[in-house]
Amino acid sequence: RIFAGFVIALVSGTLLGLWIATSFRVRAVADMFIAALYPLPKITLIPLLIIWLGTGGPFMLTISFLGAIFPIVINTVLGVSQCDAGLVLAARDLGAKPRQIMRRVLLPSAIPSIFAGVRLGLGVSIILVVAAEMVVGKGGLGARLYLAGQILETEQVFAILIVLAMLGIIVTKVQDAVDAALG
């Protein structure tokens, strides 16, 4: 559930970030939405999402998506905006079309910033899904953590926290390996 919502956020957030960074009109509108929605604690949306989507898969997918989309979009816009203007001019002088410039100049130069957004977004997605599981209480590590806390099973609480820490380590190391392979 975490990774499915995250992958959707990665693809749509990167594309949206490229669009925002390359269109002045879209950026003017998107800046207002991002300024309004990004600081909003996503965990506060849980009750509303439960009403709209129920407590099943679509709910968890959406909460994971919401955790990752903003860091990815913001970092993609930042990365594209920091692209060397000389590279874009050189590509235009060589006859590159706007789509080619985006795919072969802007996107590659934004990769480090996109990866920073990926790292942040995945962490927030994990946090939100565990928190949502604690609220909904049907299954998953969050539900087990909440139940163990309610009946004062300290050992189980620590075991679940260790599993979550191990998940964090694994995710971070995988991200480092992908970053090193592409860098």
C-alpha cells in the first residue's frame, strides 16, 4: 500500500513538476495550490478520506500518495528551475524541440533534486500509512502498534518499532544504491 501510492506520486509528481517548472501560467496557478495545501498536515485528512473512500485499499493508496506528492513536485520544480540556462540554449541552437529539451536536458539535470523529493516523500508516506492504520485499526503494523499499546504489551510495541526502523533502514539503503547507480 505504501509503495503503490508512492509510485503513483513519483510518476505524477515528476510530470506535474516538469509542467509547473516549464509553464509560467501553470506555475502561477500551481504556486497558490501548493502554498495552500502543502503546509496542511496530511494526517488531518484521514477522517475526510475515510468518509469518502472507506478504510480499504483506495484509502491507504490515497494517504500514501498525499504524503509523497508534494515533496516530489516541489523538488522537481526546484531542480528544473536550477538547470543551467546555457544547456537549454545549446539544445535549442542544435534544433531540439521543447519535448526533447525537457526529456534530455531539464529532466536529467533535475534528477538529484527529484531524488531528494523521493527520499522525503517516501518517509512521509510510511509515516502517514502507519498513522492511518493506527486510526482505522484493521490491519498492518500501525494497527498492531496501537493495539499493543492499548493492552500495555511493551515487548510487542518495541518489536513493531524495530520492524519499522528496519523498514526505514532498508528503504534508505535501497534509495542510496539507486542514487549511486544513477549518479
